[in-house]
Amino acid sequence: MTDNGVNHRHTNGTNGTNGNTKPSPPSKKKSDLDIRHERIAKFLDYATFSLPPNIKTFKLSQYANFQKALMMPFMLTLMWYYNNYSLGCYVYLALHGTYGLLWNMKTL
């Protein structure tokens, strides 16, 4: 015992081990953020690939290509519906429409 009443056990100067074993690394407890991330990943995997009717007809990249190809007609429809032909709408149309066209040209 030491002078403060705590019993320190030292064997051969190895801090409590018998010299044959290595100290175990500290266990890593998953944080709440890691647990939430795993749950979200499982849900997204289920929602993307397992929801009924579960027919594997298109690749996921084809859905993205379709969405990007429809951006220009969708923006033109919104401009017509809201009767908004401002400079901001045309810039948005030009940027996203061009991006969608170039995105789809790369798959050809």
C-alpha cells in the first residue's frame, strides 16, 4: 500500500501485467452520431433498393440522368406558370440546363 491508502499492484515493473500479455487497446464506443449515420444509411439502402415492387429495371445512374435531363423543361415550365422571366430565372435556366445537357452528353 502507498501512503494514500491505494493498493498499487506492480509485477516485474509491467504495470499490473504478468509480462506475457499486451495491454488491450481502449474499446471504442460508437457515438450517437455514428449510430444515427448507420440508421440513415440502412434506411436509404432499403428505400432505394428494397421497396415494393422491387423491380430492378433501371440502374440508379439512369434515374439521375433522367432528372438532370428534365431540369431545363421543368424550369421553363415554372417560368411560364409563374410568368417570371427575370434575369435570375434565365441565369438559373442557363446554368442548370447546360449542366444537365453536358451531364447527359458524357453518358453517350
